Amino acid sequence: MRRSPAALAVLFVGLAGCGYVGPVLPPSPDIPNPVGDLQVVEKGDRLHVTFSVPPRTTDTVLIKRYEVIDLAVGTAETPFDFEKWSASAQHFDVTPPVSPFDRDAPRALPMSKELPSAEFEGKHVAIAVRTSIKTENHFSQWSNRAVLDVMKPLEPPAAKIEATKNGYLLTWPAEGAGIQYLIFRRGPNDKAPAQIGTANEPLYVDSSSQWDTPYTYTVSAQAEKGLVQSEPSKALAVNHPDTFPPEVPASVTALAGPESIEVSWSRSPDADLKGYFVYRSTDGAEFVRAGDLLNIPNYSDRDVGHGKSYRYAISAVDQKGNESAKSAATAPVAF
């Protein structure tokens, strides 16, 4: 049967009005992508668990909100079977995130949970997490596993501090074999403490510190490559003035010339060096300072007389005016 042009136009309009633009999509399975960045650290008497929840389901639908976050801790057996492990593990609820994902630039949201470590002490455990956005029958796959030997909590180091010539010296009682220590410092312009070093022995010298500057130090102990940590030590606040003189000059020599005695010595390595003083003894008398402060490691003594003998010693002075002890004296030089 042939249709008139008017009838065909009516049929076309009717089809256009139904809004059909492509194939019908099946409903989303509403299963989130699994967590892939779970980490666990034993700190003090707590297990600190961190991870982030993905923004999309397995079929790339943006997640509006999470209903359940299931964190489990159980014995890590070999070979490992998630179903068997989950059946005997302890399960802990994690409060789902409140803030929604950014629709324009969805990113994984960070999560954390602290658990008491006492009931797992001495055990080899595996920790993992799974999520659900609909019901408990729509869980994601389990996350990556974090495996940990839960230890007796490490004690915060009982640290002490003192100012020494080479910098601040921190000491504390040793906590046993295989323990490493982390040293943290917060300076006047630091928003948070920064790790400045590690030590395998119960002492550390901060040679990068500056005198007349306020600092706060803490020390933490760790084992198992950082998976087990102590709480930080009691904070140690210091601000020591610069009262330490430079190193005593070394390798002092004196040689007689035609009209003078030439004295030289090794250059001081101190960064805050200001200069040197020369001391002279004539015919065995007491040492007396000769001339003004020098900024180079040599001195030409022209105030000498024939028939006399001279000895020389050198001191170093820093920018704060701290003067070192005198060097070893040279042998007598006859002029």
C-alpha cells in the first residue's frame, strides 16, 4: 500500500518525538572498582590503615555515595584464599565519606582507620578492604593486601639533647637489635617537623643546625622497614647561643728571613671564621699578642731584633668573637 506524502510526514514526526537516540543500555551492576592503594603501619599501640575509595563503578558510572566500607584483619596464610581469610577475619566498619565526588574531575577520596593492635600482637596478619554502594550483596572485589607481623609496641625514645662543638647531640636508650631511629626537627620557619636523618645507634649529631636559632626535636623508633613505628619522643626545644670557638689552628711554622720572620699555618675550616690572632714569645718570655686580627693564614713579623729568639702561637676567632685556644708553639727561631 502506497502512503501519501502527508502520511509519511506524520509518521516521521511521530518517530522523532519518541526520543530514541541509540541502543538501550543495561542497568549498572552498581559494583565499585576495588581499592588499590591500601597501606598499614603499626604506630605505638594502633594499626593505622590508609586507602582511597575510587570514584566510579566497574562500568565507569560515577558513584554518588558509598553505603558500606568493610575493613578486615585476619591471619595471613599461604597459599592465600580471600574467601577463607574473610570468613575467619575480624571485620570493622569504616564511616563512608560525606563529601561527594567532583562530577567534573572525579578523584579518589582518601580514607583512614585506626585499630588497636593488642589483639593482633605476635600474629602474621593480612589487612584488606572492600566497598559497596547499594547493598551488602554488591561488594567490590577485595583491595590489595597489606601483610604485617604485629609486634609489641615500640616505646617512644626517651631522648635527651645537648649542645656540642659539632652541633646538637641527641641521645636515647637503645631499644634492641634491628631498631632504626628517625630524627625530626622543626625550625622557626617550618610549618611541621621535617625528618633530617636516621640512626642505627642511639645517638645523632645535627651538624646542620645554627646557633642562636630555636629548634624543636623529636625521635621515633621503627622496625620492619618502617611498617612498625613508635610514637614520637617528647619534644625537645633548644636555642643555644654560639659559645663555641673555632678549631685551634694547626701546622704552624716560623722561618727567619733577611729582615723578618715569616709565620704561616693551615687555614681554618670553620664556616663562621672571622680571623686569626698571632702571639709571640721573645727569649722564652710569656706570649703576647702581636698586631691586629688577620684574615689570612700568614704573618710577617718585622719587629725583630738580632741576637734574640722568637716563638709563635696562633688562635682563631669566629664572627661572635669566640676565640680558640692557642696552637702549639713553634720551635724557637733565632734572628
